[in-house]
Amino acid sequence: MRKGNVVRINNGMWTNQAELLRPTTWEEKEAWRESPESKGMNSAGETKLPPQIVVIDIKGDDMMVVEKSRCAPIIGWSKRPGMTQVRLITGKNIGKVGFIRRDKLVVLAK
């Protein structure tokens, strides 16, 4: 798999759906801090932390273009090796960029 390849989810190994992950932006964190969900304490009595990950749902027939074939992004609070950065080119989330595990993808066109 290389930069520029067109890929989709490997239906043979996984279900027909997968998730693209991406870190939240500063604006999304600030909007959360202003919302009522951020107020108060959690079940352990600690202040609530802002969300660190945005999940983009994709279907098995959505096609993506590889932007970075091998990367280990920091998503959430930890580094996640074995990921690929892709941009959706079909489906309801066209143009969205996120990270997905390399082993969940199959190359359609080089």
C-alpha cells in the first residue's frame, strides 16, 4: 500500500462497517467546554475531560485515498502503531480525513 492508492475495507476479514479516527480540533474542545456536558464531576468525583477522538463511520463500499500509508498517530492518550491516514472519496463523509488500521484495508487501484 502506497500514498495515492485507492482502498476500501476488506470485507473478507471484517464486518461491512469500520471507523475512521481523528483527534479533536481545538475548536471542538472549546465548544465542548462551553456546553452543559462539561460541567460537574464524573462518577469518580473528578472533573470531566474533553473528548480526544472523533469517530467517522464508514461503510464497506466507501472508497478512500491513502494519504500516508504507514503512521503511528497519537489518538486519545496513546500512540497507535499500524495505522494508515486516508481521505474518503465516496459516501456521506466525502473529504473527511482520518486514521484506520492498515490490516482492515484492501487496495483497489494503484
